[in-house]
Amino acid sequence: MANTKSAQKMVRKLEKRTMVNGARRSRMRTFVRKVEDAITAGDAEAAQSAFRNAQPEIMRAAQKGILHKNTASRKVSRLASRVKAIA
């Protein structure tokens, strides 16, 4: 347990930040899952639409520090190539 006032405050801040980051990560994964489900189903139109919605979510996660920017770019690139393959 934190001993000083400032350390206690940092623990409180960390708990809040962890909740926010978890929500952002979950939201991003949901958008990615929708694209992957559409790809698996072979629905090119739905996959394209879901990808257009997922791309800004992935990049926003990178901007907020949930993902590294190169990781986000790689995810977008791989999803784009998979969407293009079924189109």
C-alpha cells in the first residue's frame, strides 16, 4: 500500500486510467471483431463497411497510448489486405 499522500493519489489516478484504457481497448477489439466476422462470413460489403468504422478506432487507440502506432498501422494494413482479398 502507498504510504505518502502523493503515492496514494497516484494509485487512485492509476485505477481510473486503467478503467478508461480497458474500455478503449475493448471498444477497439469490438470493431476489429466485426470486421473479422464479416470477412469470415464472406460478406465483402459488410467487411468494407466495418473496416471503415474500425480504422479510426484503431488509430485512436494508438493516439491514446493503448497501442503503439506501428502496431496500429500493422493491424490496419493486415485488415485492409484481408478485406481487399474477399472483395
